[in-house]
Amino acid sequence: MRILTHPLFGSLRKERITFTFNEVNYEAIEGESIAAALLANNIRTIRYSEKLNMPRGIYCGIGNCYECRATVNGQRSVRTCITNVEEHMQIHTQGQENS
């Protein structure tokens, strides 16, 4: 699910790091957004809506819509599409049982 070689930029391979999403360890590539790392690991639901508890994930991908919010290292409502994943980062779904 990742582009590792680009016709203009060449190799996009970087160091691999680990992070935790809902207490499960996953692998990411250094420099990618949390949202991209979650998508690459087949995770589509990042939070649940406040009123109806409906699953929410990436919508705009540029930080305008706030649909991709998660709790990151204890801080609520971090926009995962504009926040880079870091080594040993702890990420949790917002809403439902994790509110």
C-alpha cells in the first residue's frame, strides 16, 4: 500500500519505525503521517462520531475536516493526516469505548 519508488524523487525508502494503535504494534515508515501509516496497515476507522458513534477515517487528508482525529500520546483530537508518526507513538481511537 506504499509507494516506495517515484519517477521524479527516486527511492522513497526510509527507516522503519514502530507505533501502537489501540494497544497493537504496527510498522510505519519514518516521515509519513499517522493516517498514511494506519492506511498502510489496513486500518480505516480512526474514530467514532460523537452523536451516532459512526466510524470515521480519512476524508480530506489535508487537515481541514477533522474526521481523522485520534488520541495521540494522551492528547485528544490530534489530526492524524497532518501529524507525522513517531517511534513508539501511542495512538488510540476516539469515541465509543475510548472516549
